[in-house]
Amino acid sequence: MNKRILLQKVIAKLTEELAVYFRAAQFSRAEATHESSRAESKYDTRGLEASYLARGQSRQAAEIESAIAEFQKLPVKKLGPEDAIELGALVELEHGGDPSSFYLIGPRAGGTEVVYDKKEILVITPQSPLGEQLLGKRQGERLPLTLGGTRQPARIVSVA
């Protein structure tokens, strides 16, 4: 699997999300300042609520912009069976008797999913519970993972 293309797919997905948040923030900002949102009484908070919403959406957009910048700077490093899992690693994991799952250890944007080579790949961060448990492990290792408060056996199938 070409990790450079995978990173480009993650960046493209984040760019799409950024556009959605940007449009939503613009709409909320326009609503907050529109004449019809002016308070008619001291209990009318439509304009205030719209401004809070716009501020939250703008913060989320800024977070996504930061994530895009970090993924663009992330070095593409080819890892092999002898290498430990680190930031930027693509990990294939068998756990809970399910088919293999694929995870990209990213600097940010945990929870982002992309499809590449007919495989769903989930971005996780080193700070996530699963990321913490995988960092430093190697291909072939078996380990008990704690996911959602439940311990289950897992095996690291590959690290790239």
C-alpha cells in the first residue's frame, strides 16, 4: 500500500470537512448578525446562540486546518516487520475474532476514516487508548487490548 497516496486521501477528506465547517460557520455568522436575529426581548437569544454556534464551527475549522498542516508535514517512512509502531505507521490488526482492521497512527484528526485499496482505514492518534497500546509494538506481537473497557486478544499482522 502506498502510504503517500493514503496520506493524500486523508488530507483530501479533511479538506472536504474543512469546506463544510467553513460554509456552516459563514451561515451561522450571517444568521447571528442578520436583522431578524435581533433580540425582541431579554429572553430572545437567537442571535447569541447563532454567534456561539459560529464561534464553535470556526474553532473546529481551525482544528481541521491544523490537522491538514500536520499531515502535510508528516514524513512518509517505510516501516517493516522489525520496526516499532510510531507516528505515521499503518497497522493491520486482528482483534476480537473480526477480520483485520487497519489503522493509521496520525498526529491529529483521530476518527477520520478513508477507503484505500478497498480497505477502510481509521486514523488514530498516539494519545487515543488504542494508539497508546500500539505504540512501540512490532509486527507479529500478540497483546491483550483494552477497548471499551473490555480486554480482548489481538495480533499485529503488519506494520508499514
